[in-house]
Amino acid sequence: MKMISLRQLKQGESFKRKPDAHKEYIREHYNRKDMYGPASFCCSDTDDIGRSIQLKPSTIVYVEGK
């Protein structure tokens, strides 16, 4: 597993939050900072597309080594 920051991933690429995690997420669109909250990326679960999380761009994630 390769460790990188979330902002380095391209839209549509999958990642894990920890090296030994079972769940995978897909990096989706970017939300700019506004009066309702900080800047974040929307990341959806690969198993359940209705489930998504918001992560800071500086969050460290893990991808398969290329």
C-alpha cells in the first residue's frame, strides 16, 4: 500500500482510510470552503453508493502500489 494525501488522487480513484481496512472509497467532487463549512472532498463508499463521507484535502489515505 502506498500512502498519499487525498488531494493527490484524481476524481474517481479508489482508496482506503487505513492500510488494513476492508472498506474502499472513491474520491468524488471537491467542496470549496464557504460559510457552512471547510473545504472538503466528498468520498463515496464502493459497496453502498448512498453512503458518503467528507474528508479534508490533507487527509492521508492508502492506495494500491503502482
